[in-house]
Amino acid sequence: MITLAVTIGLTFVGYALTYLNGLRLAQRQERLARVNRQLGEFYGPLFALTEANSRIFAAFLERNARPDGRSPFDHETPPTEEELAEWRLWVTTVFLPNIRAMRDLVLAHADLLSEPVMPPLLLQLCAHVSGYEITAARWSRGSHEQHLSVVSFPSREIAAYARKGFTELKREQARLLGQRRAR
């Protein structure tokens, strides 16, 4: 009788441990799947776009800097018509498509944010894009009085946000995959 009770007890404990281990593994797999989606559909593309945008903006500044090395927009002397035409070309062909892609990521993949609420920084990004869209629409109609968005672009902040989110998720992905940190 005691042997039967011990056998039944051990069987029950075995099933319980198997169930709990299976549950833990399933939760880990679900977490890994979410991290992979966050990296692949939001933070990875956002990081790549912010890095590309920063580098192409630096190239623009290098090519179009005034003799003192400053941007035509950060100068006492207003930009010339030639400088403004070059700016419009860069904005419409490079910068605006990049920031639109960033905004579209935010709009399409807000469910993948790490935060429980929409960060104000991302809302500022969306507003900046809308501000440039109206400016670009005016340019297409021949009106060149405005050359900047009505909302400033949070370039450093958005780059830091994307880098931090990407790095933290890559670390979490490695942990979930059982990889040890390189020392």
C-alpha cells in the first residue's frame, strides 16, 4: 500500500514538474518570438533608418557647409537661393523618405514598443514628418518661403532611443537563446 502511494505521489510530482517545465519553456518561446518581432519589425529598422539618416545628413553638411564649416541654416547670413534649392532637393529625395519610413514604423508597429505608453519622442517624430509634408507640398506648388518643418526633428534623441532599444533587445534575445555575453 505504501509502495503504491509513493508511486502515485512520484508520478503526480513528475507530471506536475513536466507541466511546469513545459509552461516555462512555452513562455520563454513566446517572449523570444516577441523580442524577434520587436527587433525585426520595429527597433532594427528604426535603428538602421536613424543611423542612415544621421550619416547622410552629415554628408549633406560636409558638402554644403559654408566656408566657416557651418550649415547655411546655422548662420547669421541667410541661405542663398542656390543653397535653398539644394536643401529642397535633399529633403524631397532623401530626408523626407527616411523620416516618413520612421513615422510609418511607429504607426504600423506601435504594438511592439517596449514602453507601456507612446513615448513623446515618437509623437514629436510623427509631428515633424507632418510638418515637412506640408512644407514639401508648398514647394511642389512653387512656394519656397518655408524650408523647415514647423516641428523640430529630435535627431539625437531618436537615434539614442533606437540604439538603446535595439541593443537591449539584442541582449535579451541572446539571453533567451542561452548565449553568454562576450567578455
